[in-house]
Amino acid sequence: MTATLTERQVVPPPERDTASKPRWEYPAVAALLIGTAIAYLWNLSVNGWANSFYAAAVQAGSVSWKAFFFGSSDAANSITVDKTPLSLWPMEISVRVFGLHSWSMLLPQALIGVASVALLWATVRRVFGAHAGLLAGLALAVTPVAALMFRFNNPDALLVLLMIAAAWAMTRAVEDGRWRWLLYTGLFIGLGFLTKQLQVLLVVPALALTYLVAGPPKLGKRIAQLFAAGAAMVAGAAWWVLIAEFWPVDDRPYFGGSQHNSILELTFGYNGLGRLNGDETGSVGPGGELPAGGNGMWGTTGITRMFEPQQGGQIAWLIPAALVLMVATLVLRGKAARTDQRRAGLLLWGGWLLVTGLVFSFMKGIFHQYYTIALAPAIAALVGIGAVMLWQEREKRWVRVALALALGVTIATAWMLLSRSSSFQPWLRWTVAAVGVVVTLALLVRLPRKVEIAAASAAVLIGLAGPIAYTVDTLGTGHEGPIPSAGPNVRGGFGFGGGGRHGGGGAPWQNGGTAPGQNSGMHGQNGTAPGQNGGMPGMNGATHGGGARNGGGMPGGEMGGGAGNFMMASKPSAQVTALLSANGDQFTWVAAAIGSNSAAGFQLATQLPVMPVGGFNGSDPSPTLEQFQRYVTDGDIHYFIGGGGMGDGGEGRMGGANRSGSHSSEITKWVQEHYTAQEVDGVTLYDLTAPKPA
């Protein structure tokens, strides 16, 4: 007992020492959190419906409790989104309270961002002190991808908060070894599963290793407590999974993203192993890397992936510094006791960064640049912890070298990233480089205390200058679509599928990309397979959002207008909206459209259920042709909306939603054969209550 207490008290938690609470800390924390709230809430509605795929589900869940529970795309509960629904619930509750509009939907996301900054500050500060906590919170708040996703309606915002909450609970567990903290850790991970399924498991190895190494109890008890945490994790997720899986199939929506209407298949297939190996049944195309040196649909895999143009400006600014500081601080704690809380913190945040970063770098399946927000808390924590710990030991020569190295690689990274957007604040990279070199040299030598403090302040400012500039640009620009990207346009960014910034416009291969079939192989022209020598339109030359701005999307759609396409939501005119809304309460679905995004715009405009045939990609077997025919016979669907789908409104060039023989293609063909098309403001409609004469 005595030995255990001695080990536990080697590094007393700073928060229990009143001397460690400087009077300036809480005003500084208040300024950080108030500033973050103002930044994230300012001009929030500029993002419109953000990702219309999720916005439609929010609308559905705000009027139907069944849609709320399952995460249905429409209030008539034909199909769910391709994720578990927890991230939708705060937004749906907000819409129930404030009504349906962009601000009410995105308000919870912004508040989740503020809570994430606050919780990261509290977690880091608990062990490493006030300066480290504040610096970590600031670094997270100004990370460009964080500023983007905390103002967007994708699941990643809540996922990040729950992962930080798990790290907070594990920090408490390492401190006193109580069972409850392990149970809280598991519970937060389980709730993370209900937010974005298996992605939350990327932090589990770091959590488990941290407690296995540094937990206060004896080894046997530590192992037992970790099993208890695992049980809590399963319980935190299984309650919903069991209800959803055993709910009568005929009385619930189809599980979007699965091919056999199974939440377990969705978990371990499309959203699980398929993301790692690229074998994603129902996806829009092949993952991984193509032969002959071309990029895969989702970009090149490899150790440098986080620094590629698609991801670099989102997250890479402080990755080299975080790695340098992590190694140096681990060396500092090399002779500490097993239960040393500071080394445990380094294992936790460092393991989080390494495991998540390596998986993201080498996964061959669907990967989008905004996923990198999952790295942001670990990077921010390591930078705050490492900078402060090394600064406190700066009388040692090698420590000063490590500090200078961390700043030096940060300046080099900023120069590289800012050079990719040379038209964006062109003076900034030169300022960062010039001031950075001077401050880096200053860190190598001992100086008078006031000069050292000035140098440290300058190091923080110049190290964060690039991310802050990108974040300011992100906050001032609207983003819509399924693949949002923070910061200004960059050379070599990933323009596929939209989701970029408002403004600009133009086809997805403009601004530096290649036209379909011209060296991109999009349509198989010039003898290339789909996606070779450039992959999707806009890759390897398009800008961030270059083809995504103001709709973007796939060739053959309406650039986000009209019927939309499988990546960008429809934008119906007032005349189309009025036509669909007329007598809408007499039908279960006022319309059906191929693909969730095509359906989403019509649903958001009418606020009435629109059936997304085939789910997000249009490739899910929901409904089958026979089911669709039965719905029509029963008078459940008023209109069928032509176009949409995989981008050409008919036979689909990508082999996905409208590929020959797919359910979506069969339904489209049947409707065209049996009903008369009418054009309304550029949208093709088929009145399913008025078949052609026999």
C-alpha cells in the first residue's frame, strides 16, 4: 500500500496545488472559450445546409421520432443514413426547438467545438499545468479542419468530443486507479461508436496501453479494469445496435450503406474493413492505389499522405513539431516511476496521434480530408505539453536544440503549405520564414529572461500563423457538400464531388484539373481505365473545392442545381417546390429520386418526405423494383424525379448507382417505360399517378 501511494505521488497533479493556479489563468481560459464561441458561431448560416445528406436526416428526425431513433433520411423511414445516428440527435433536438434552418441545425456543432476546446484544456491542464492546457486548447481551436467541421453537420464534431472525453476519463483513471474512470472511458468510446462506428476504435490502443503501463493498481487488477472498460464500451453501443437489429424489418427503415439491410454488415463492411482494404461493396468505385503508378480514387496512400495537397492545409501544420516534442519529452521522463502521470499523458496523446495517423495514411478505402480532424486533439495536446515541458528545462543544451528543431520544422512545413496557395496572403509565408528563422536561432542560446519570454511568445505566434490564416479564411467562406475542405484553394487539391466553397463555380475539372476522359480516364477515353492518371475529375490538379465550389460535383449533373447528382444536393426552383408540395399530405412520399443527395434538396425545400432510391450512392437495394412498383400501385409516391444518381441521369458513367442491372437502373427504366416525362424548370418529373395509356 505504501509503495503504491509513493509511486502515485511522484508527480502530484498540478490542479491540487493552489500555487499552480495563477490569477491570470481563468481570465485567459474565458478569453479562449469566448473567442472560440464567437468565431465558430459567427456567420454560421453561411454554410447553408452544409452536407445536405445529413441535413435531410435532421429534417426527418425533427418531425418523426422513429426517424430520429434510426437516423432515417426521410420522415417516412425508407432508408437511413450510412452511419449510426447519435451525431444527428443534438441537431434534431435543436431543430425541434428553434425550427428548421441552417443556424438551428449547426448551432449544436459549434457548441460541441467549444466544449471540445474546453475539455482538452481541462484534460491537459490537469497533469501538465495552466500554460500547457491553454496552448493545447488554442492549437485545437485554430486548426483549420477543426474550424471547418465544428461548423458543419458531419458526425466528426461529436466524435472528436467523445474521444477527448475518453482521454479525460483515462487521465483520471491513471491518477487514482478507480474503476469508475475506466467505465466512463469505455462508455465514451461506445457512444463514439454510435456516432461514427469503428473510427472511434483508433484511440483505443493508446488508451489501453496508457493504463496498462501507468495505472496505479497491480498488473492483474489493471487488466481486469481494462476488461471492465471494454464491457462498458460494448454496453455503450450495443443497446442501440440490439434494438435496431431486432426491430421488425417491415417496421423500420433499410440500413443505408449495407447490401443486406444489416447494421452489422454496415459496421464491419462498408464502414469497417472496407475502409482499410478498399473492398467497399456499394461504394462509388474502387479504393486503393491503381497500377502503373496512378492514384486511387481517394488519393495516394503512404507515410506522407497527411502532407499531400488534399490534407496538408487541413491538419499538417504542427504534425512535425508534435512528433519532435513527443520524443524529447519522453526522453525527459525516461527515469520516472512507472505510474508517472506525465509520461502516461505522453503515451496517451502520442499513441493517439501515431495509430490514427498511420491508419489514415495507409487505408485504401474511402478517405476524405476532413477525417483528419480526429488527429487535431492529439497534435494540439502534444504541442502544448511538449513546448511547456521543454521550456521549463531550457537550461539544458539539448533541450534548447529540441525546441529550436520543433520550431524549425514548423516553419518549414508552413512554408511548404503556404506555397501551395501562393495567391493567398502571399506576404505571409515570407513573414513566417523570416521571423521564424530569427526566433529559431534565439531559442538555441540563453538570453535575458524578458528576451526569452518575448522569443517564446513570438514562437507561438509564428508557429500558429499559418493555421490561423487558414482558419480565418474558412470561417469567412461558405462550405456545402459531402467533401468540405478548409482554407484557400491549393494546387493539387482534391476537387472530386463537390463540398468545397461557395463562389467560383465551373466544372469540377476547371482550375487546374483535367476534363473527363482527358488524362483522367473518367470515361475510359484515351485507353485509360476509370480513374487512372488522375483519378476523379479535379484530382491532381484541381483546387480544394475547385470543382466543388458552388455545387461542383460529377459531370452531367446540374452543377448542384435542378435534380442535383449523387454528390451534390438538388436545388429545386419555387415552381418545382410548389408542384411537389401540392397535396403532399396525401402521399407517403411526395417524390422519389435516385440517390440521397438528389432527394435531399427536394425534401429540404418541401419539408416533406422524398424517397432516396438506393441511398447515398444509389447502389443500395432499397427499394427493389418490386417494392417500388408496390408503392406506386398503393399510391404512396406522387412523382419520380429523373436525373440525379451517379451523375448522368441515366446510365451512369461510373458503374455505381445507375449501373446496368442495379435496382436504381431498373426502377428508372421502368418509370421511363410506363410514365410520361414533363420538364419543369429543367427538372424531369414523372407523375406516378398518371401512367401512360396501355
